[in-house]
Amino acid sequence: MKKIEFSIEVDAPREKVWDILWGKDTYPQWTAPFSEGSRAETDWKEGSKVLFLNADNEGMIARIAKNIPNEYMSIEHLGVIMDGIEHTENEKSNDWAGALENYTLKMVNGKTQLLVDMGITEEYEDFFNETWPKALNKIKELSEKK
């Protein structure tokens, strides 16, 4: 498992960026670069299960490891969803089990610094290096709208 990090400065309060990240209507907008039609089925509460799904109902199973509103969200990946079935004990799910995806929001000079770090498998490194900057730019665009 390799750790990668991405960050962006957003000219908006942390609360607004937080709402954009986890909002029911905005989450699918900023995650579209990863997979068009992406959505999350969860209440975002600490300890809650999360289903990250694409338009074909495939994706990842995770849980909210930590949630400090407007500051920090840690998501622990548990497995994969293939053909609508949750898998936590196959080769593909074992590759991702225990990987963390962390979102940290800090105020720096009146702006929000959003830092994302996550554990990935090498086969997805190029994909995330290409898609995360697009996703962060969408978060910035949505957050800075008046």
C-alpha cells in the first residue's frame, strides 16, 4: 500500500468546503472525475458504513473511522462491491482492506487548505494522480460560488 497526498487552497470557510465534500447533491459533482454517476450511501457519522457506488452499482465498502465536523474525516476501506454484491474476503477486497482516505481542512490566511491523503495500490496510482486534481478543482469551484 502506497500513500499519496493532494491539496488545494479554497477561498471559502471550512464549513462551506465541508458541506460541499459531504453534501448529497454536491458529492456526486466533485466525484464525477473518478466515475460519472458516483454517489455515497451513508449518514457520514463516525462508525457508519459507507457504500461508494458508481452508476453501475459497483464500488467500495467502507466505514467512517473518524469524523470531526469541518476539520477531519477518515474513511477506512473494507472491501469492494462487484455486480451489486459486497465482498470483504476476496483478492480485490484484500488489496484495499484497511486503506485509509483522510480529509483535513485547515484555515490558512483566511482560506481553507484541503488536504487529502490516502493509501492506494500501485495499479491505481496513475489513475488517482490524474483524477484527484480534477476533483479538487471541482470542490474549489463549488465552494467558491457565491
